[in-house]
Amino acid sequence: MLNLSCNMIEKIENLEKLAGLREINLSYNNINKLDGLECLVSLQVLDLTGNCLEHLPQWIGKKLKCLRNLKLAKNEIQSVSRSIIIM
């Protein structure tokens, strides 16, 4: 588990070596784009509460196949594509 909440992070980067990470908390930062998470193939919990996200990339449901809990409250997301919905 990696907790990076409340750190004024704007860009997600340099997580390539954490491919086995199961949970990451990026809540209450300044993230407006989800790049840099594609390599976290073991991720099960992703907390993005309280950021500046408007859109979710379509790859999120395809590349993060282990993802079971995605927290997006308090963002600016307008809609979610059906291809993103995690089953």
C-alpha cells in the first residue's frame, strides 16, 4: 500500500518499478490527468478522491485488470464510458 494523499501532486510518474503494488491512495492532490498508472498491473484499489479529474482514460479498465475498487468522489468527471466500467 502506498499512501500519497494530500501532497499537492500534479503528475503521476516514476511508478514503473512498483508493478506489484496492490493499493495506492492519491486522494486530495491536484491530479488532472491519469498517466503513469498503466504499469500497475496488480493494482486492486485506486483512490483518486478530491482531485481535478474531468475524464478517465479508456485504458483504465483494460490495463488495470485486477482493479476492484476505484474511488473518484469529489472530482469534475462528467461521464464514464461503458468501456471503462470494471466488472
